[in-house]
Amino acid sequence: MGLTSAVANAIGRRAAAVSLAVSLCLPLAYCGVRYAATGSNTGGDEALLLALAALVLGCGTLAGLRLSPLGALHRALSALDDERERAVVTARDMARQLSWQSTHDALTGLVNRSEFERRLEELIRVTAGTERQHVLCYMDLDQFKIPNDTCGHVAGDELLRQVTTLVQGRIRESDTLARLGGDEFGLVLDGCSLEKGREVCQALLDAVSVFRFSWEDRTFTVGVSMGLVRIDKDTVSKAALLSAADAACYTAKEGGRGRLQTYEAGDANIARRQQEMDWVARITRAMDENRLLLHAQECSAIVRDDDAALHFELLVRMVDEEGNIVAPGAFLPAAERYDLMPSIDRWVIEAAFRAITKVIPHFGRRAAMFAINLSGASINADYLIDFVKQQTRAYGLDPRCVCFEITETVAVNHLRRAAHIVKELKSMGFRFALDDFGSGMSSFAYLKNLPVDYLKIDGGFVREMDKDPVSRSMVAAINQIGHAMGLKTIAEWVENEAVLDELREIGVDFAQGYAIGRPSPLPDGPVVAAPQAVVA
């Protein structure tokens, strides 16, 4: 064959190859692009990849690449299958991880509260109509705050992990242990009688009591209080079950900690605890629904002076679900026990400042001052001073219109913090009164450390002073010390004219009680009764 013929044959073979590539690849590419353009949720990516592979294949052929069109297509589809399989595996792993995170506590790896409650509901459902029994145990660590506060949260977290491991090693796989929040745990002993449950929980309690937590160069002892309740066919609901276990646990704490308490329906202490827990839910709803309100009670100068400033104490009330006014003695003890007082105090301060700015113009030229109570929890809160400053600016309040009251017990127990707050707020123009003075054991010794303006003499002495010489002597002594320190004195619980006469004779400055005036609503907040005038 001559050179001319060889060249012609080579050109012919290459042209045939190009023709074959074009005839195969361009239709594939066209179909793939058209299919991808339809926007289908399934197959669009594969079609687009097919189109691209076909185009690349065609270009490669035109460039002289020795690659079979069907082989290239097979490789492209194989790569697509591998990528799709990896994506499916990754998606499954992520789904499992997200599912685990939604049902487990990240710190301890235990079931979290929401999952624990879901399992409780299911257990109650399957137990109904059967004779099976189970035990719910509510556990609260004792003295956890000591290592957590002294060594930091990292140490506290490690302590929780070690306690978790300790408990897990002493229960069955069929049992459910959960971290409910903070240092509180829940445990369900599956298929277990109450008697056997007590044995298991007592063994856990003993194990925790001998456990020692070491952090750096320090060693700590921790304990646990437990509340037990039976789960059987008579169990009403998850909420009732948890309420009973929680109440039993706190009864155990009140009984001395490091012990367990079995729930008994007739137990007076547990019943009281449950009532308090019910109040917590009611208080929270009342705050969310703006069903708190303020009443004002006059504190009158014993020696009448028409030009003297008017004094009132602001008292918080709650409106229940039926519209009735609830006295503070019914709900504040539960609020104090369950750490709701800071929220209530913030509400009172904001509502009081708003109301005072509305009421003050009605007094004309006569000055008025309103007393606001602060709880021990708020005294210890870092936010208090900044919050008062912020509310003062927000309402343009004259601080001289407000006198904050703290009880003697709170002041004595938190003396340094109380003294700091008194000094800071007094520098702004606010005034302070020491409430329930005389109820503590070291009143006079601590008094000089608090730059207050008023002493409110404990009503327990005042109420009976016309009949009890000792009570009268206590009132006289407190009044004398207060005046010696340049303070004004206020007698609480003044309920009749006989007591008022005794106070005049002793020389007490102000009197507060039903003999002076009953609390009445401030003209602000929810309308629950016909507004009464704050002053006559």
C-alpha cells in the first residue's frame, strides 16, 4: 500500500470513530440535559451527570483519546452509585446522631428528661390493666454545690459523670437512668416491687455516701436524697407520678439528707410538699398571664403631721384562675423554696416603679414614699443593682420615693452582700428599712454595719405589747437603740387603739397595721375589684 493510501485509510478510521462518538454522545447529552431541566426531584442529578459524561466522552474521542464510549459511561455511572451510597450512609449517621442528641444528655450520656418522661408515659400505658409493678426513684445529690462552686463547673461536670458511672454499675440494663437537670436524676426499676426497690435504692444511697470525689488536691464527700413511688395499674398519670416522687425526695432532704423516702398518700409532709409544687405551677402561670398585682398599706406617723411625707408599703398579691385575690402567705413560701422570688421581685420592682410614677402626681405638693420588699435571693443576685438602675431610668423615677425593705434575717445571713447593695442604692437616693427587726439573735451587733434609714419592729412583739410587759420592753429597747443611731422606727401589726397608745407613750415614730389602714389595690395592673383611693 502506498503512502497516500495509508493516510487515506487512517483518516477514514478516525472519521468513523468521530462519527460514532458524535452519534452516540450527542444524543445522550441532549437527552440528559432535557431530563435534568424538567426539575424532577428524583433522577435529575443522575441525568445531568450522564449528559456531562457524554460530552466529556465525545470531546475525549475528538481529541484522540482511546476510551470506549460505553466504558466511559459505565465508569461515570459507577462513580455516581458510589457517591450516592456514601451520601446515604452519611445521612443515616447524621440522623442517628441527631436522634440520639434529642433524647440523651450530652454531659453524662444518660437519657434526658423529655425522653425519660416519654418512657414513663409508655410504661404507665402498658402497665394499666396488669399486675406488673415498677418503681420510680427521684434522686437529688446532696452538697453538690460545694465542689461545683469552689472548684468550678468543670469539676462539677466530672463529679456528675463519676456519679453516673457509679449508679449505672449497680442497676440492670432493663432499668432506665436519666439526668433530669442539674444534679437531679430519675431512675425506673422495671418489673420491681416497692419493697425490692427500697433495697436497690438503699444500696445506691450507701454507695454514693462512701464515694469520694477528688479534684486536684481536694477531696469531697457527696450524698444523695431519694424519693420512691410505686408504678402500677392504679397510677393515674406521668405528672402525678413525678410530683409524688419529687415531693418524697424533698421530704427526704428536709429529714436530714442522705436518706430515702417512700411516697405515702397520707403523709402530711409529702402532701405539703405537693401543695407547694402545685403553687409553683400556678405562680408561673400567673406571671405569664399578668395575674400579679400590687396593694398598698399606709404607714402613718404616730404623731399626726399634715405636712409629713406619706408612707406606704407595697404588697404583692396574686389573682387566681377564678379571679379571686390570693394573699402572699399562700404562695410566697413555695416561691421562696423553689427559687421564684427573683422573678417575682423583678416583676414587683418594675410594676411598682410604673405605678409610682402614675400615682405621685395625685399627691400634689405632699411628698410620698413607697416601700418595696426584697427577698434574700434577690439580695444575692448580681443583676439587682443594674436592674434597679435600668428601671429608674426607664420610668424617670425619683429614687427618694422608694424605700427598699430587707428582713433582719436576710441581712444577718448575707451581711456583706446586703451592706454593699444598701450603700450602692442609697448613693442613688433610695432609702432602706430593716424589716422584722428583733426577730434575730444578734440584732444590735449587726445593725451598725447596715446604713439603713428605718427599723421596722417585729410585729410579734408589737401585737401583744399592751398585754405582755416583756414584749413592751422589747419594743421600747429597739426604739431606744434606733433613735440613738439616728434611725426612724416603725411598729408593724398595730391592730387596735390600745397598742397605738402604748407606742405613742414609748415614742415610736410610725405605725402600720389594721388600726391604721388595710391594704388596698393600687390603680395599676389587672382590674379585680373597684379601685380604692390610696389615701383618704
